[in-house]
Amino acid sequence: MTLIEARGLEKYYQSRPVLKGVTLQINSGEVLALIGPRGAGKTTLLRLLDLLESPSRGEIYFNGVNVTSSERLRFFVRRRMSFVTQRTVVFSGTVADNIACGLKWRGERWQMVSDRVESVLELIGMSQYANRDARTLSVGETQLVALARALVIEPEVLFLDEPTANLDPVSAARVEAVLTQFIRLRNMTVVMATHDMLQGQRLAGRIAVIMGGQLLQVGESRQIFCAPATKEVAEFVGVENILPGKVDSNNGSLAVIDIEGIKLEAITACKPGELVWAIVRPEDITFAKVRGYTSARNVFPGRIQRVASVGALVRIEVDCGFPLLGVLTKRSAEDIGVEQGGEVYVSFKATAVHVIGRQ
Amino acid sequence: MEELWRAVVKAFELIVSLDAEVIDITGRSLLISATSCIIACAVCFPLAGIIHFSSFPGKRLFISVVQTLYSLPTVLVGLFIFVLLSRSGPLGGLGLLFTPLAMVMGQAIFLCPIVLGLGISALRAVDTAIYDVAMALGANRVQATLQVMKESRYALAMTAMMGFGRAISEVGLSLMVGGNIKGFTRTLTTAISLETSRGNLEFAIALGIILLLLALMVNMIVGWLQQR
């Protein structure tokens, strides 16, 4: 069921467009990640959806009700949501005071406030910090308190703006763990902005890619990562093999694509003559020393240009008429014996090639 | 020189012996200045909150006018209140001229620009994220503004102390609208001015020392607040 719906949202700051017609539906109980580079408009979109700011154009519906312009309605709905801003500040006072704020502002009874604060403190594992001056906390602890401050309200919708951007890996993991726990416990609707697409993939069911104020693609994370809608999305989600080509022929959606004179087979509906980008994820490429039997339709001989270790993996850049990047585990790299300047056969399936139009 | 020394010694005697008139004048000064300061703060702090968190055309001009009025001469305020309260003035019927109430009114008006201007500066010094986060957690505008004021409470308290210091040390206005009536509107500053002109130096010096001590106290409180 659609909980929040944005229709054609536009936002200008001093005539500078920040959002250019964003239409988006957020379902009740889902976790949606907004991913995009810095300055893409993620924060602005969150602030509009949380009704902290009004759009320059467009409408926002909450539970089917247009809440764009009525100030009273906006306030009423805003109180059912909470927002964790990117730059978190604590209020002066103790950790418990900080967490109690949202409830006090809603005029909740004192007893209820202290019960809720206590249980949230326990959930984030900071019960012993209740009476500590909030300004003496570490960055990671501050972020947990900021999260607790928003969660204690038991909001229907939680907005998170880069919840772990300024944290060390250990604190970030802790914040993520608390989040995951709460999402499972409360069945909340969560909208989070992040430039860390892996975090988006870990926490969210659906991902919306926003760039330059426009929503470029919305879908399940698998879809975004394997079938990016545009070259920009592909680049942003870390696809490294984006090859410019032209469709030679298409026979019942098994197409032959010409890439710098080399024919590559792919599954696509694109018509012959169309200019396209052929996208191949490095993980889908296999390497072999000899040309053996393989079911993959694309097999090319190539020369290894560069070999680099990345953690437990090895990145291999191959020139097979066009540049291609693949990854292998250290172990397989040793088995095959990859080395700079060596020859190698690369292969990938026709279904591993994702084709998008190119102007 | 010896005469001066004798006056200083006498002055200390007056203070230490808790001379009835010295106590009376000091008490009245404190009461009038504190009252005017509280009134000025009660009016100007909320006003500072409203002005700081709203945007209207001419806001910057308004603030710079307020800041210019920091050096508003007390005699001008005195003149204004005098005209307002004099028998033929618009509020003449109230018979308030030459009463402590007139002095409180005058001092409160005199303090308003300082308290308002410094109050706005105090709120401006608070991290803008405080207001934002408060709104994000469901505060309404009044609640968010109050939260920002809470964050700047030391700066606001400092503003109040500075206002009090200004009020207790001003003389022109008190003299003009209070009239320096003994036992009724005579304060530290007006008494010093009168006793000096009458040649009653030891009394003037005694009151001067008390005024200095009060100023020192205010300063110490401000310093303590600054460190918070």
C-alpha cells in the first residue's frame, strides 16, 4: 500500500533547481534507499517528504491525502514521522533529556516519556549513559543517540540522511545493527539517503537512484545493480565495463553488438543500427588460460594489461580489442597464472550483458 | 589630600556601619534597575526569537538600527518619558512623573535596544542545526525557538547582566524622570551627583564604592557565564 506519494516535486533555491520533477511512491513498511552522489538532491527530497520544507511545485500525498499546502495538516502529519539529519547535534542536557525531547514536544505524559526513553536506551545498549552530559559523547555514540531520539517517538515513517557517513566502520556497523533491529521490530517505513550504495543494498528493499535532481531509476537492488537504466546509474553503482557499441543484428532478442569491430552477443530488444552501451559486471567474467569448452557465447582472447590486488580479490584489466575489467579470487588468479602481458581467454554469457540505449 | 583620605575613611565607616540612608538608596537602586532589566528581557528575548527565526524585508536594516541604538543617550529617553508623563503630556493624567515607576519605564526603554540586539546575537551564535533537528523531531516553531533559547541560556543571561549593569549606572534618565526625591526616587547615581555638588564628599564616595562593587559583581557574573 502506498503510504507517501510524491508527484512532480520541484524545488528551487534562489532560482537554482535542486529537484527537477521527482515522482516517487513509498510503500507502507518498506525500506527505501535514495542513493546518489553528493549534491544530487537527496537531502532536499527527504526534507520535502518529511514536510520540513514545501516544494516549489508538485504535490505530496500521505495516505492518499494531499498534504502539500495545509500548514495544519503538514504539522499533524510531520509529527507522525521523524528525521535523523546528516549533521547531528545534541541538545544541552543529559542523554535521557535528549531522547525525551520528541515525546515532550508532543505533550506525552511524564511517566510514559521516562518508560519509553528507558526502553530505547536499552535497545541501543546505552542504558548506563542515561545521565551523562550528551555533549561528552563520541561521534558514534552521538549518532546512536540521534537515532534513539528519532525512534523513541515510534514514528510511522523514519527518514535518515546519511546515517553513517561520518562514522568509523565499527560505529557504522553498530548504527546499522540498531537500525536493522528496529526496522524488524516495528515494521516501520524507512527512507534513507546514502551515497554508500552497498549500505543501500544491505538495508533497503528498494533503491531509488537520484542524480542532478532527477530520479533516474527506482527498483529492487538487484535490478539497479544488474540492469542500470542509464550510463550514469551504471557508473554510479560501480559497473566498470561500459562499452560503446552498435547493434548489428537482432534475432529474436539475441542480438549481435559491434564493439570496436568485435562482435559480442547479448539479450536485448534493441533494433539493428541502434547505438548502445553494453554493460558487463566484472564478477560475471571468467578467465581461462586455454580456449576450452564453455556455454558462454562470448569468448575473446586478450592480453592482460594490469593486475592489481583489492583486498581478497584481484582486478584484471584485459585488452581484447576493447578494454575489459574482471575480478578473480587470489586463489583462482594463481591457478590460472595471470600476469601482466600474459595471454588469457575471457568469457561471459550473453545474459550477463546488459544493454542500454545511447544517444 | 588629607581631606580626601578622611573622606574615604568616613565612606568606609558609612558602609561598614550599614548606614540607614546608604542601605535605603542602594536597595532602591537595585530594585529599580532589576525591575527595568527584567521587563526589558521579558519583552525583548521573545522578540529576539521571533525576529531571528523569521525573514521579512528590511530585517538587516532593522537589526542595524537596533545596534545603533545601543548608544542611545539616556537623556534622550529621559526627555521622551518626561514629555510623555508631564502634566500636559498624553499620559500626564496618570501622575507618574517623578515616581520610581517612571524611572523603571525609562530604563526599560533605554535597555531594549541592547537587550534585543545582544539577544539576537546570542541566538545567532547557536548552531543552526539545533533548530533544524528540533523541527525534524516534531517540535513546532515555538518549541524549536525555545530549544534554541535554552541552548543560548548563558549568552542570554549575560545579556541580562549587561543590561542590569547599564541600568544601575545610568544617571541622566533617573534624574530627569525620577527627580532625585529623598527616600522615594533617590538612587545611587542621582545621590552621588547631588552629594558631590553639595560638597558632601564622604557620602558620595561611599555610594561610589558601592556602585563600583556592584559593577564588579556584575562583571564577575558575566565572566563566569562566559566560561560556561
